[in-house]
Amino acid sequence: MTQPNIAHLSGGFMITSIVGFLISVFYVFPKSGDCTIFGITCKSLGFTLVLFFTVMFVAAMIAMTYGPDESMKHVGHRKRR
């Protein structure tokens, strides 16, 4: 069985998804329904952002689990001078 091509994603991608998820859950989503931004209620905007950052986190986990081993060869090795 051949594995599909899975790109290596950086650690910053995962950190962005975690921080974005936490901000969305604790700041944007709990806003009351009378809050509107460009005609969109904060509840729907908060749900959309939570969903977006969750998908980002899942993509980072898939890349970390099934990513190519060649992209991790440089980890822990120092450059020779």
C-alpha cells in the first residue's frame, strides 16, 4: 500500500492552531448574539473560527504522524563548522 504525499508542516503551524482555537473558544465564541461584525453574529463567527483552527490542528497531527521521515533527519543534528 502506498502512502499519499503528505507535506511536512512546521511547529509554528501547530502552535498557531492551538492559540487560535483557545482565543476563539474563550474570547470570540462566548460573545452574546447581539454582537455583529459585518452582519455576521459573533456566535457563527466564533464557531467558524473554532472549526477552522480544529481542522488546522488535525492537519498538523496528520503531517506529524504520517509525514515523510526525510523531513525529520535534520532534527537534533548540529551543523559542522
